[in-house]
Amino acid sequence: MEETSNTKHSSFWGIMVIAGTVIGGGMFALPVNLAGAWFFWGAFILIIAWFSMLHSGLLLLEANLNYPVGSSFNTITKDLIGSKWNVVSGITVAFVLYILTYAYISANGAIISETISMNSGGHVNSRLVGICTVAFVATVLWVSSLAASRITSLFLGIKIIAFVVVFGSLFFQVDYSILKDVSGAESGNNGYFPYIFMAIPVCLASFGFHGNIPSLIICYGKRKDKLIKSIVLGSLLALVVYLFWLYCTMGNVHRDNFKDIIASGGNVDSLVKSFLGTNQSGLIEFFLLVFSNLAVASSFFGVTLGLFDYLADLFKLDGSPSGRFKTILLTFLPPSILYLLFPNGFIYGIGGAGLCATIWAVIIPAILALKSREKFPKKIFTVWGGKAIPFLVIAFGVLVIFCWFGSAFNILPEFG
């Protein structure tokens, strides 16, 4: 049922997989979490997070290319840094991918049920919608990982069209006084900078494409040119979209209005409702709903594809129908149960993923790259900058950990 590696795939496919995974439900958490820092400081920290996550991804690719196609985190970490680090890595990888899967089930249930309710006029059970979404994605993944990737690419294409229509309109409606938060400055509430620290973990989690790197290698083999281009251009596309997204959201919705969104739990449907309340035309509202639904759906496909491949490698499950079915159960059953118990966990899931993602998607890739340089003198690919880049990435990871705990223990100021 599973296709073999095909190095003839174009780089466009890989770019779409990376961008489609990154540009999704996580972007709805960004304006909410960056509301305190607001646009200019928010854009600054977002660029820093992108730079760090891009290079941690390239460092992971550097280490991965020294191993056979299909090798995942479990195989590489155990060989390069030993069983203890492998256990730590395995726990954090599984936690992040599972918690993101849970977050996107929650987001899908919320936004799809809200969309159906708005168009039908009746109430729809969000839990039922979320579980139906799980069943659909699981079926696609059971048939083929490549099919899931192609659906992600299709969603991204439609999502970009909807994004251009909606935010092309909102772009021309941006009120620069809102973007600068002039009213807040005049009232003496100009402390933007302190709020960037609480948002750093979410910014990091919003560039989480690392789980898809082994899948890209399965697709391209060891064609480093296509792999590098996919990661660099895919993440750069995500950054551009995020900055444009912040500009449009923070230029149309007042900073104080985000306090109400935060108070309501900050789920995707709350932010969408705030946009629908800005007197948009029926066409713009339609495309906004299309974009919101596909944004969450494409990230859901991307994250679950990474989790599926990771679990298949971890438990050595083959690509036969029965082997893929076992992997499907391992992939979807735990987050589905958690979702049924706690259906409104999108923001908490994204935030929690930021902490563990720091370990396996930032710190460990830097260590793996340094160790692989010692073990494999004849390397296929080496990230530029010598040892400086790995250590810069590790330093950013340590900062994120401090910020997460500072926010968790209410040491850092919170907006809302």
C-alpha cells in the first residue's frame, strides 16, 4: 500500500509539505499570544524563532543524511548520543507530536462545528465533528502517506487562494493607528517588550516542521539540494505568511479586543468570530471560513504524518495494510481519548508543545549535528557557520525553556 521512494518528485512538493505543516492551526495562536508585544516586537521575535528553527531543522537534516533512508529520530539519537538521550528524545518527540495532534483535533472540532452551525443555524456537537475528522485523516494515512502529503499540498493551494482573497481585502483596511496601538501608548500602556518572552515558546512551536524531515528523505532519497530547498523555502514561505497575517490581524482588531479572545480560551473559533465582527462582506466571510478550516486541516495532516512515520520506525512496523493499521491505532487513539476528555485544549496544547519541542527540535538536533561531524568525516551536507550555529541554536533553546517556566509560574507578565 505504501509507495517506494521516488527521487523524481520536484522540490515544489517538499516546499508545500513543509509550508503546509507550518502554516496552519498554529498561526491562530500567534496573534493571541503576541497581543501583548503587539506587531513590531512580535514580528521581531517571530523572525528570531524562524531563524533558529530553520537552522535546527538543517542540523537535523545534516545528521539524518548520514543514515539509511527511512531512519528516524529513534535510530539516529540512539547511535549518536546513546540510549539515555534517546529515551529523553523519544519521550519529547512523542509528547510534542501527540500533543499537537490533540491540539489540532480540538481546533478542527471547534472550527468545523462553528462553520456548520453558522450555515445551518443549528447546534453541532464539536466532539463528534472532531472524532469524524480523526476517522477521515486516519483512513487517508492508512491508504498512503503520500496521499496524505498530496492532500496537504492541495489544502495549502486552496488555503493560499483564500488567504489572498481575505487578507488582500483586510490589508487595505489596516488602520495604522491600531497597528501602532496609539490609544494604548497615550494611556501609558506602552510596555510591549516584556510580553515577548511569554510568546517565545508559541513562536517556536509555530515553526514545527522537524517531524517531516525523515518523510522528505523517504521521498527524495539523499538529494540534498531538494531537501535543503524544501526546508529553507518552505519555512521562509511560512514566515512571510505569518508576518502578513500579524499585519492584517493586528491592523484590524484592537489590542484590547484580544483580552476577550484570551478570556474565552483563545481557540480558533474565537479569533474567527472577532474577524467576522469587523463588518466584512459575505464573500470575504466565506473565504475566511474556508481559510480557517483548511489551515487547521493541513497542519493536522502534516503533524500526524510525522507522528505516523516516527511510530512506524520506533516500533518497526512495516508498510503492509496490517502494519499500517497498527501504526494508525498508535497514532490516533491516545490523542482522541484525551480530546474526548478535554475538548478545548488548542492553546494549551500549542504552548505545551513549545517546551518539549525545544528539547527534540532545537537542542537535540544541534547536538546530533556536532556528534555526527565527529563520527562521519565524509559528510553529505554540513550546515554553514561551523560550531557557532549549533551553539546559537542551543542558546535559543535554553532561552525558550526559561521563558516557558517563567510563564508557567507567573514570573513573566501576561497580557489579558
